[in-house]
Amino acid sequence: MCTEATDKMVKRYVQN
């Protein structure tokens, strides 16, 4: 489960 949308969401979630 590694899509661009997920990657972007995860990056923003981990950006904190």
C-alpha cells in the first residue's frame, strides 16, 4: 500500500 496519495499524506503526517 504505497501510492503517491498515501506517500503525500504520510509525508505531511510525519512532517510534524
